[in-house]
Amino acid sequence: MPSPTRDTLLHIAERTHWETARAAGVSYTMSTLGRTLDDEGFIHCSSEMDQVDGVLARFYGAVPREDLVLLVVDVSRLDAPVRHEPVGDDVFPHVFGPIPVSAVIEVRSLPQNR
């Protein structure tokens, strides 16, 4: 799987939440597993696949991979600001607003547990 560029972000989404937003044509507002943008204040994202792999291992281990998708988000299509903020020893991008469906340029399956 190619790595994203600086112009894209990666977001792990529960398939049902993504498909519901896409089908309704409304912006996607889930922040992370079971938490909304309103709950968190931003939408958690990753800059690269190594970060995605770490997040999957730490927070999504009990979720079947077929219930998840990886959204590739075009930053230029966002209406909300993106801030790169420290989390532990790493820096993760956070989107401070909803993600328009039109900003999602690719939807990928996620690799199985390693």
C-alpha cells in the first residue's frame, strides 16, 4: 500500500459509520472508535501507515478488520483546520471539524493483525 503524501491524511473508520455518511451525502463526524467529533473536539488521523498500524494494535485489536476501512483524506478539500499535535512520543494530525464526503479520495481495506 503506498504511503500518503503531505496532502493526505489517513483515518481509521468503522465501516458502518463511513457508509452511512457516504450514502446520506453528509460529512463524516466520527472521531475514533465509538467516539464522535462532538465527544473529542476533533477527528483523529494518522500521517503514515506506521501510525495506522500502531493505532490498530493499541485501540482496535478487538474489532474485526472487515468492520473497518481506512479513509484517505485530501487535506485541500477540508473546511476545518488540521493541527499536528504531540501524542506520547509521536505527532498525529487532528481535524478540527467534520470531514466532507468529497474530501475522501480513497477507501481502503485494512491489513489483518500481524
